Amino acid sequence: MFMFCLGAKADPIAICIDNQSHPPYFYLDKDGTMQILLKMSAAKIGLELAFHPVPAKRCLEEVRTGVSDATGAVAITPLSQSVAVFPLRNG
């Protein structure tokens, strides 16, 4: 889930994605379904997104250190759980 704050026009939101395509969600050479949905949602509230591919571990490090504002898709692993919170089915 992404949270956007409304306000003055800001720089594009930097979203790192894995440097390997994950069809049909993310592609490197075109927009996948998640890229399209995120862009449509951002456009509705006047925000711009900038996707950039990096290796998955580097992407998590970029989010942890604030280099990237978000990541598009992350597997639930011990490493990703140290950076992000995942919703639980019953809690």
C-alpha cells in the first residue's frame, strides 16, 4: 500500500523496482499492471511517479535509507521484514 499526502506539487515519488521483470506486474521495458495502477492512482491526486530498476536488496536499502520513497513489490523475507511491515491475514 502507498500513502500519498496532498499538498504543493513536489518532486516525483521515487519508486525502486527489481531489476528483473515480474510479469504481469512489473516490466523493465514497458508498464505492467502494478505500474499502470500506481500511475493512475497518483495522477488522480496530482502526483508523479518515477520508477527505477535496481537489484532487490539494493532497492530495500534505498527505501531504508530514504534514497527511494517506496518499492513497487517485495517478497516477504527476513530482510524485507526488517525494512517494511506486511499486513497479516488475521491481524
